Amino acid sequence: MTTKRIPVAGPWITQREIEYVTDAVTNAWYGNANMYHERFEKAFSACVGTIHAMALPSCTSGIHLALSAMGIGPGDEVIVPEITWIATAAPISYVGATPVFADVDPETWCLCPDSFEKAITPRTKAVITVDLYGNMVDYDRILAIAARYNLRVIEDAAEAVGARYKGKPAGSFGDVGVFSFHGSKTLTTGEGGMLVTNNTEIFNRANFLRDHGRVPGDFSFENSEVAFKYKMSSMQAALGLAQIERLDELIKRKREAFHWYSDQLSGIKGIKLNEPGPDVLATYWMVSIVWDPSFVITKRQVRDRLEAKGIDSRPFFSPLSSLQAYTHHSENRHFNSINPTSYMLREHGINLPSSLLLTESQAHQVCDCIGEIFSCK
Ligand SMILES: *Cc1c(COP(=O)(O)O)cnc(C)c1O
């Protein structure tokens, strides 16, 4: 029997996306060059509930712009959670500041408020929170701490479009929120991102910095600063517009998939899914499991067993402080004892197939395999 592999992530493209992109490549030139950006940004800011939205080539560029627009640079420290994609932290180095790694909460797998507060020093200027795997941070506590120490907050909502904390949309909690539309994300433009904010000063500064230091509409070509070039193409903006018009159905799919998994896996003792807390309406970018360390099996072995059945998976993010990219930073520091939850999660967590085209029978296949793996301790 030939079985198709079950992919871990991927988009859901319909005729609407094809029509909008076709229209953009045909018509979005000359005086209409920005028509899809304007519609996409307007729809996006309405969805997140912020005054401003800026379409960008990536989420990484959004974080870079946010830090730059806030004037963060050499000598400053920025706190990030250990468990995230390196894109959250890399822009801290781009601006010459220093990343400081804090632990995550064992329940939400997002930034732990106590660990965050402990990591604050007189040099700390900002924190980047991460709404991991479509779940959300405990914003009441995190924002209260940030306010007490007068820190800027950047919300990395790359994985959480459409999620809500106490009814308020992901991306609207920080001074700046950023999103990713990479092909693996819930809403995709192939590659792309969005910066959202209610702070007009930061927005204007970011808008200046993202176009080689010129204000929109300026054609004097007399640049006053060396800056960046971070713009999205109109074809991507058209794709994004089609996707955001379908956001409700995209999220419905993600929620459905999570419930297919949780119905079957919640019966297995010692396995925890990314079940959100009572204040969070999650969007489950990636259905994830963490197993009890008492199971004598490695992450590699679990992934190999799935692989043998044609099932793709991903390892949980490794703690940033454990990456070779940050060894210079972590020298002589015992991060595994400073941030124990993150180091525990690394060994015992994976992401399960969560593409938008996942079928119920595929989810059952995955659950059956997980059931076999974890039935014998
Ligand atoms: C995907 C992702 C990013 C990076 O997004 P790009 O658009 O690839 O720059 C940043 N942070 C998190 C948490 C992500 O999952």
C-alpha cells in the first residue's frame, strides 16, 4: 500500500487567492501599485483592533523595525522566552543589543512572569513575548511587570493570528505586535509579515526606517539616514487579503484539528496537549504534545516511530540558550538550572501534523500511532 506522507504544516489555498493574486499581477502597477497593501493592512488592523498595520516581507523584519523604532541598541538588554523560533531573538543582535533568556511557564509554555521579572536588570529596555503555538501569554501579569519597570513590550504573535486573551486579540497587547505569514503559518502570503501598533510615533518611525529612511510619498531621494528596505510585494498583499477574508474558516479548521487530536489523546495518561488556560481562546497553530519524563523514550525515537508510518513531526523548539548560535552568550552560565522548564520541554515535546489540509482520518492515524508509542511505559 502506498500512503501519502502526512505533512506537519501547510496552507489552504482556494480560488479566491488565485483570483486576487492574478488581479494584482495584472493590475497593481502604476497608480494602483499599493491597492492590495492598503486593503490588506486595513483588513488586518480591523481584525487585530489596532490603529496601524504595516505589511512587511517577514515577521523577523517587523521585530527588527520595532526594536529600531524604539531606539534600542548597544548596551541595552531585551528579554525573550527560551522556547521560540530564533527569529524572535535574532533582531536583538541586529540592533547591537543583548538578548536575555527567560524561562517559560510549565502550563502555557509561554514566558513565565516570575522568570521574566528575575531577568530584569538596570539595562533592560524591552521584552518580546511569544504567543507560542497559537496559545497566549499571561498578559495581565506580564504587562503589569513591564509597566512597573518601564519596559517596552513587543508581542510576537507570529503563531497566534486570531487568538484572544480575555477577549482581546493577539497582537494588540504590546507597544508593537508582529505577525508572520510564512508558508507554514495559519494565514500565509508565502513569505511575509505585519507590524501592528496604536503608537503613531513608533509607526511613523518604522515606516521611515523600512524604506531607506524616507517618508512615504517622498521622491526627493535625499536620504537623511541609512536604514532598511522592508516592503511586501502587491502579489503577496493580494494573497494576504484573500486569506484574511477567509480567516474565520482557517481558524475553524485549526480548532477542529486540535479537537480531533485532543478527543483521542486526552485518554492517554502522561500526555499533555497545548490546551489553553481559561482566559485564552487559542488558534492552535501547531497541535503539540509534551509527555511525562517518566516515559523512557527520547524525542528522536518518538519522531522516528511516526516517521516510519509516513507521519511528519517537528521537535519542540530547543531553548535559545542551548543553540550554538548563542554559545558565546551562554558561556559559564547554567541555563538548564536557571530555566529548567524550557530544558525539560526540549526533551519531551513535539509538534504533530497540523496543516490546514489535515483530514480527520489522518489525525486518527497519528493518534493511533501516538497511542501505540505511549501505551507501554
Ligand atoms: C515563524 C515565526 C517567526 C518568523 O517569521 P518570519 O516571517 O519567517 O520572519 C517569528 N517568531 C515566531 C514565534 C515564529 O513562529
